[in-house]
Amino acid sequence: MRSKYKHQILSTFVLMDGFLEDKNFLKNIKDINKFIDGYVFINNKINQNIELNQEFLFLNEQLANNLAEIINMYNNNFLNDLEETFKKTYDIYLLWKTKLSELTKYKVAIIGINKLTSGMDKIIDNQKAEIVNYIDITNKHEGKELLGRKIISLKDIDNISCDYLISVLPQKDIITQLVNSELVDSDFFFDYYYYQNLVMASPEFFIKYSNFINNNKEYSGILTGLSYTQKGVKEEYLEGNFFNFANPAQDIFYDFEMFKYAYSFKEIKDNIKYAIIGLSYYSFHYDLSKSKNKHRTNYYYPIVRDFHNYGFINQVSQYHQTENSLNEIIFHSDHLLRLFEPQKGEFEKQIEETNNLTYNCQNKNEEEILKDIQFIRRDFNKNYPETVEENKLVLSNYLDFLQQKSIKPIIIICPVTKLYQSFAPSRFKEEFYEIMDELRKKYDFQLLDYFNSNAFEDSDFYDPSHINNKGAKKLSLLLNKDIIW
């Protein structure tokens, strides 16, 4: 692997560009000299590592002469002509940098031949890197070509010129063997198959994120919450222009984080008036990062850069850090979305099929009803006083943030089936309202509780606690009527 000098060149470019962004650059001979030091450093690196063509050598000489002229003019106090000479030098620098970037593109080899292999062309930015070979560990495809590139066997890995190895292999044991062998330098190896499964295991989450990124963001309101709100509220039935950022298993902490992320976009800052916060009676006892769904924190990390209380950070943070670095030098910054988009339609179809199902308690046998009761009891099998205190603080901070931005908070509790109502312990509702009363002393918000609403029947749900499409339209129209706009 030969990419160390490429990292050094990229880092030096960042420093040199930083000097050029300073309006007082030409008035400071120290900065001019540091810029030239960067140029000399890069030249030393490329002379040691790259066979340079005549076109680049001519451009390089032009830049060297102009930089020398700038120093000469500065030393002889010809400051009136300095700015004009610098403009010409700057244009040459940009062209020189572009040509050099082409010469120092990162060379990547892909390990594994499967469905994901051909998708790598979509996620690797050909302005920064290029795939030079595919490596087949089975030897079944050795000597063949894929997308115009030769497929080689693992034994020939030392014969290729390559900066990074990226694996799309699903077999973790083979990956471990490779990383532990002398064939692969772990500093220049990335297990993309594992990473994309780490952050993209929930199509519902990624559909939401994809829609948010691709949509016009002039929203007057944002919804956050658990899957109850995700499934239960259809934005098109609400007054104004809303985006539903509720997700399966999302807790209060990530509600606030996702709202802040949305608010970071100027279009939302300029237009937002409402925040609908979907909660459950048990929300204050629930911390995603400590739950059985704690792996879902990996979905959020690339967006909000926070694992919260996730206890396995050391095991996964390296993947996130490496991916972040590779975004700079190899991947398109939106590589995950590029990989996801072709599959999005099929996932949406599957989700829609579920959302159209109908729950009917009357048609269930005793065993099925007992299973549903266990499902409900599992939701409320929570008693975490420390989590309650932390979530009270998080929600308080969330409401404080909204208050400071003059955004109206609306807290909602979605409806559930009669069976779910019957087996939900009353202590959670009592505690929830105690917390609401406490928060009302400091914050002004509207609370709409549909948990025991008689407006809904079993046919409005697809399971004991989640509304289907029919019920979602009903709830959304009810919300639209009840919210004090």
C-alpha cells in the first residue's frame, strides 16, 4: 500500500488553501513562505513517488517561477504589482492542483464478487479514486473482467498497485483471516459490507433520511418520536408543510438530536413554526442506547455523531472513523444514499403492505392473544429511575430549544387498541402526567393524548399498538383539528 504520501499531499493542500483564504495573505511574508514550503514539500513527495508527465512538469515550472517572482517583488518592495502577479499565480495553482489530484488519485481494489461489488462504482468518487482490480477469493472468476477491470485471485494481491483494499465479503471469518495475515495492511483496509449493514439495517430509517435529504426543506413543522408517530401521522393531512422524522425505536434523546439536525438547514430555520413530539407513557424509562435495540445508535451516528450511552463504542467507532476518512479521499460523501436508492422502491412497497394490514382481536385464538399480551407487557417491562431523570432533562432541553427559537411544541400520545389499553400499567400514565405537570411550570406546550381515544377501532391498527394507513389518516385529520395552530 502506497497511500501515505497521498494523505500527506492532501493535508498540505488543506494548509495551503487555508493561507489563500486569508484576505491579508499578501501582507504577511511568513504566510507566503509557509505556502511555498507546502509547495516544496509536495514536490519532494511527488518526485519520490510519481512518474510525472511533461504537461504537469511544464505547469509545475510555471508555478515555481511565479512563486519565486512573488518573493522577489516582496523583497524589493514592488508591492503595487504584487496583487496582479498573485492573481496569475493563483490561477496556475488551481490548475496545478487539479492536475496533481488526477495524478494522485487513490487506487482501490475490491475484495469479493457478489451483488454489492458492482454497486461500488456508484459510491466511489471517480474524481478522487479509481477501482483498479477486483479480487476473487474463490478463484472461480480469476482472469475474467468486470466493468472493464480485471478480476484477480487473492494470491496475486502483491502484484497490483493499490492504495486501499475495500471488502464486500459477507464472511466475517475470512475477513478476520485476511486482516491478520501479511497479505493485508489493516490501516489500508475497510470492510464495507460490515459497515453498510451496521448503518443501513433499517430500511424504514434510511427511507426517512433519504426523503429528508432529497426533499425541498421549506418545512413549517417537524415531527419526532417512536414508531407510533412514524406510522400514525401522515404529514399531508396537517396544516402547513411537515416532515415526519419519527423512527422505529427512536427515544427522546434522538428525537432532540434529529430535530437539531433538521434545524441546522437554513430552509428549515427560516420556515419552521411547529414541533410535534410523539411520546409514549413509557418514553421516560426508555433509552435506545441501553435497550435491546442499541445497535440502532449506529444508524444515527453518521448523522448526529453521538452514540449516547451505547456501551460498545470501541467496537464500532473505528468503522465510523475510517468511513469518515474515506469520505474525504475515496467515497462520495453520500455513498450510503447512492447505495440505498436503487433498493428504496422495493422497501417502500414492503412497508406499505404492512401498513395496509388490519388487526382484529376478535378473530384471534387464545394463543395469539396471549402472544399479543406478552408483546404489550414487554413494552412496559421498564423501571429505570436514572433514565427517567436523564430523559426529563433531555425533554426539558428540547422544549427550551424550541422556546428560544419561537417554535410551538405539541406533545402527542398516539392511540392504541383496546387490548393494549387493558394491559398498560396505570403507573406509567400517572408518572408521565406528573412529569408533564412539572414541565408545564416552565414551558408552554400543547398536549394531545389519544391513548384511550374511542375514535379508533381494531381495524385502524395493524398490530396492538401501531396504526395502519386507514387509522393514520383518521389520526392526522384529528390532530389537524385539535392542534391550536
